[in-house]
Amino acid sequence: MMGRRVFLRLLLSVAVVSLALASSSAFAQNGGELRFCLHSEPKTFDPVLVDDDASLSIRYLTGGVLVRSNRRTQELEPELAESWKVSNDGKQITFKLRHGITFSDGSPFSSEDVAFTMQRLMDPALHSSTGDAFRSGNGAVSSKIIAPDQVSITFPAPLAGLERLFDQVAIMSAHSPKKEAAVLGPFMVAEHKAGSSLLLRRNPNYWKKDSQGRRLPYLDSIRLDIQSNRDVEMLRFKRGELDLINVIDSDFFDRLAASSPGLAHDAGASLDSEFMWFNQGASAPIPEYKRAWFRSTNFRRAISQAINRDDLSRVVYNGHAQPGVGPVSPANKFWFNSKLKAEPYRPDAALQRLQADGFHLQNGSLFDKGGNAVEFSIVTNAGHKPRERTAVMIQQDLGKLGIKVNVVTLDFPSLIERISQKFNYEAAMLGFRNVDLDPNGQMNIWLSSAENHAWNPQQKSPETAWEAEIDRLMRAQASTTDPKKRKESFDRVQEIAAEQAPFIYLVNQNALSAVSSTVAGANPGILHPQTFWNAERLTLNPTTRASR
Amino acid sequence: MSSARTLACVVVLAVCAMSLGANWLAPAGYAQQFREAPSAPPSHKHLLGTDEIGRDRFARILYGTRISLLLAPAAALVSTVLAALVGGLAGYLGGIWLRLARAFTDLFLSLPWLFLLITVRALLPLNVSPLTSVLITFLILGLLGWAASARVLSTSAEALRNSDFILQARASGLRDPRLFFVHVLPNLKPVLYAQFWISIPVFILSEANLGILGLGVAEPLPSWGSLLRELEGLISFREEPWRLVPLLLLIVVLTSFQLLLSNEEVTA
């Protein structure tokens, strides 16, 4: 009898303790303020007009989208839309929307809001760069409200990878007087001190719940300090004033990994690439004999072969980069052409290629067949240390072939003016920050008529056979919805890019980030926003929550 | 000569001698990349370790010192001559010339120097050798850095213009050019020396500022500016104290330059 009573008491105690633990665990998941930095002032809070990194981050945290590309798996997942269907001709997409969702100001969400957002997105007067991705051909984009929870959007021409483009479209309210302040995302802008900070508060009407039925997000707020100086940002992180750094450089990563291994995250090769190219423009103000070098495939391939990419990865990026292969990073699981390999370092083969073009060595210097010493300048942006170091290492690599390289660092506006307006440069080195997995995002680079066809932009008709072939393949992949055919076309584009080397790809940096031990639930990835892509599920430890 | 000045003189001479003997003291050279040992700590092979791409830091300091110590005085000379011509002449001529010169120097001083330098640097031709780029950088500094000195010199020259001996010389029938070059300029010597010595550290620091922005001397040539850039992002000095050597050298040399000024020049 006695034993039974003791057992019951024990059972009761266990139940009480379990309940207490359960409630404290639930409490442990809610509240607190996450802190990190934006590197510049957001230019806009209007999701349609977003064009800069800071605004992009705000849109990600505050905007509700119909579908979301999972930043880890790269798979598309339903959000505000329960389901969607793309028509066979690739010109129409129909969304079935979730019920019972309201904007942060309480106004209800319906298909009218989707139609309104599309109308604003495609308004030519607004020049939305997000909207540009949807411009498939001449003609208007129309939205048809089928029911309050169903809407179809029709495009004048087929759009490949159409559904993925909606990852960037934050739905705006058609009726709320607050317009862009009424949001469907997990957070909403509560306070903005220009040049200093932004405070995002939890959206009380956010629709998502976790598996246990708790309303997301767990955090009360996010404070975003505007800090352009990366060193200050890193110092503040070390002091515990910041919880995340989205992108850190390899020097700081190694120091952080040495002192606090758990805080430094290397997610592997990112989508970003570093590359250089030669100015092949017909009207560029450079000497004719240099234009002839730069237009020679042998010359470009020789330069590519003479660059030691392994050294660049190891020395400049402390091993946190992979030798660059082509326009698509190996991190892009579907679109990367796995047959391609990075150009190996072969200075002997490079010299043979140059000799095939009539170049010859004389007293340690390389001369072309006209007797001109091979010398050119590489421009890059001042203050970008990895790029400056890369340029100096290339200078030494090419020096071994008798090529004299002058490294010129310019402030960014001057650099952009030279490479995109005056075309007064010989070679340039920059990076490509790719946020789009789909090759359609690179149409403005590969089409010979495009403004960003960096080596020879805005051609009236393709000046070389291989550029004409790339034009054809890029248009072919964009005009079909069959993923297999698209992949075949874009694989060939990557092969031509490797054969012709209009861009000499150097490295793909790894996605390096820092996450404080005060944050739970972070799972840094390679796609923007690397550390806070699952912000709604991030939590802070109780001590940090109490101190904020 | 005071002991402080003697010490300063010894320091400057020693630094100059070491930089001139760079070829012998650091045979590795400033450009060679030891890629197997980037960011290496001090060792027998590399006395002050290596930089981020494996270049010998000791060699780069010696060669960088040579460039900065040779070209900063040259730029100071250019700016002092310009200041003497503009400020000295305006002060001596007085009246409308002085007012015009002061308005012009005030306008020049109000210009955002750094942006002006960045703009001028961006307009230069791209395909120039590193040596030419360093010469151009310091020439620009010299050509743009005369305004503050000109203002000081115009005030001193104005005072001289009204002095008794100038009045007497003018009364004796001496003409303006002879008066200016034979009587006024020699009397401005202490001010000119002071401005010259003061300008040297200013130009060293200006080049360092440009270097920190990545706009100074072109790679692979080192300068104090490019060497100081290594301190960017250095979070703990205790981890790598040898990286502070360029900064210490800059402080020591600039302090020595200040100590080298005579009392008369300091007063001027």
C-alpha cells in the first residue's frame, strides 16, 4: 500500500516536472531580438522596386511569396499558394491560394492582391528589375481572377522556369491604405532610423505555424544595424553584439574558426564566381594589335591556362574557394554541366598556344608577330582585397610567360564607367553574384545584343559564329518548358564558354558565414540570405533574450 | 643641435641607409611570391614574416620606405615651390592680388581633397608601369598640396612687404622682380623650410590614405600606404605584433621629421 502511494507521488512529481519543463521549453522558443548588420541603407521598402542587397534582405524578411525556393534543397515549396499549375505552352500559370490569411494590418489576402502585385510589377513606368525577369516577349501580362482563392497569370510568350520566378515576388495588398507597410511575411518594418538601424517586429498575423501548432516566427524582433565597415561588423560579432554575419571573408573565417570553431560555417562552393575578361569591343579605344590578341581564342585560352587557380583558391581565399569552371557554379545542382572541369595550370601548353598564334619569347619578354611587346592592364575595383590579391598573383603567373600585366585599381563608379560606357580598358576583373539558379537570369550576359555582354556588348548581329550559337541556344532554352531540353541547350552554352573563354573564370568562393552560439535553428546555406533564410524558425537562448 | 634633433637625424639617416641597401639586406625582393608560405610568421628566411600572398614583409618595408622617403620630399618640394610663387608673390604684391590669391587658395582648400585625388587618379591612363604610377601619384599630391602653405606664405610675405627694409629698398629704386627674388624670398626661407618639412609627413600620410583605399602606388611596388593596408581587419595585435612594424616605422620617421625642425622653423 505504502509502496503504491510512493509510486503515485513519484508519478505526480514526474508529471509536474514534465509539465514545467514542457512549458519552459515552449517559452524558450519564443521571444527575443535577433541582431545583425546590413551593409548599406535599403533604397526602398517597395518590394516591386527592390534592386539592392539591403532592400532584398528586408523584402525576404517581410514579404510573403506564393512559392519559395528552399535555400538548402533548392526545391520549390508552396507558401501563400497551396498549389500551382503551368500550362503546356508555358505561357500561363494558375495559383490556388491558401484561405484565412491576412496582411499585417488585418486586411484579408485574396487573388485580387496577386493580380494587383503583378500589375505593379509589370508597370513599365516603374522599371522593376524583378518584373524584368517576367518579360518574355512583346505584349502585356494579364492576370485573371478566377475566384477569391484562384488566379491565373498569362504571359505573351513562354517563360522557362516560370514558377521559380515567383520566389522573388512579395505580394502587396490591393486594398490596404498602408500599401507596402502591409505585409504577409514573418516580420514587418516597425522603425527606421535613416543611416543607423531598422527594427523589424513580428507580424502578429503571420499565417505559418510550426509542427506543434505554435505561431511563427519565434523571435519578437530583428534589429538591423546599417554598417558598411566589415571589420567593425566582425569586431561587434566577436563582442557578442551581433548574432549573425551573412558573408565573411576567409581571413576572418579562419581566425573565428580557430578561436570558436562552432561559430564559423563553411557551406561549400557558393553560386558566386570571380572572373576576368578582355575587351573585344570593335569600337573600344584600344590599339588594333591588342584588339587582335583579345579576339584570339588561342590568346584567351593561353591566359586561362597560365593562371594557377589552385594557388588562387589556397592563397587568396585560404582554401575556402574552388577553382572556377564556368558560368555555373558546381553548387547549382541542376544546371551545372558536370562534364566540365576547371582549366588546369599548364604554362607550357599556354606558351604553345601563343606560339601557334605567332607570339614568341625574346629576352624573357613575349612579343606578337608584329613585334609588339605583350603588355596589358587589368582593372578592378579598389578596396576589394581578394580581387587585388588575385590580380597580383595573375601578374606573377603571366610574368612567367613574359607577359607584363599592370594592375589598376579604380573606385567603383570610375570602373563601371570605363567598362560599361567608355569601354576604355583592356582587361577587367570582377565578380558575379548569382542569386538566380535558373540560366534565364544570365540572358542579359550571354545574348550578344545584351548590355551586359561584357567583352563586346550590344552587337547588332553576332560578330562571331560561336556567339551566334550561344544566342541560339540561350533563346532555345528560354522558349521551352521541357527541363531536359533546356538543360541540353545550357550545357552546350557552358561548353562553348569553356572552349572560347570570353570570360576567364577564376574561382567560386565558398559561402562563409558566422552564427553566434546564442542562436538556435540556423542552418547556413549557399543561397541568399545565407544565415537567415529560415528567420521565422530561429530562436535565441534564454540569457540573450533576457539581456535584450 | 639638441640631443633630440641628433637622435632624429640618426634615425632618419639609418632608415634611409637601410632602405637604400634593400637589395643587399633583402635579396628576395619585394615582388616575389612565396606561395607555399602566405601570412607566415617571422622566421630566419623571412625576418618579419610574409604578407597575404607570401611576399617577404621585411623586403617590402625596405623598398616601400625607399619609395615613400624619396618621393614624399620631392612632392613637398613641388608644393613648396608652388606655394612660394602663389602665396609669396600675392603677399608681396598685396591689394587685389592678395585678395584674389586668398580667395583662390580658400577655394582650393575647401575642395574635398580625397575625392579630387580619386577623380584625378581615375582619369590617368591605365597602361602605365608601377614606377610611373608612383611618380604620378606623388606628382599629383605635390600639385594639389600647395594651398595651405601658400596661405601661410602670403601672410609672411605681406608682413615683409610693409617692413622698413623693403620700403627703403623700394625707395632706393629697386624694381619688383629683383625686390621679390633678392630680398623677399630669402627672408621667407624659415617659413619655406618649415612648410617643406611639414609637407613631407602630410604627403606620406596622403599616399597612405590613398593606399588604404587601394588607389596609391600600383602593385607590386610597395609603399608605406600599401603596407599600412595590411592592418585593415587586424583584430588582435597580440596575435601578429610583427604586422605593426610599418606603422611603428611611420610614427618614428614622422616624429623624427618633426624633431628635425629648428626652433626658428617651428616658430615660423
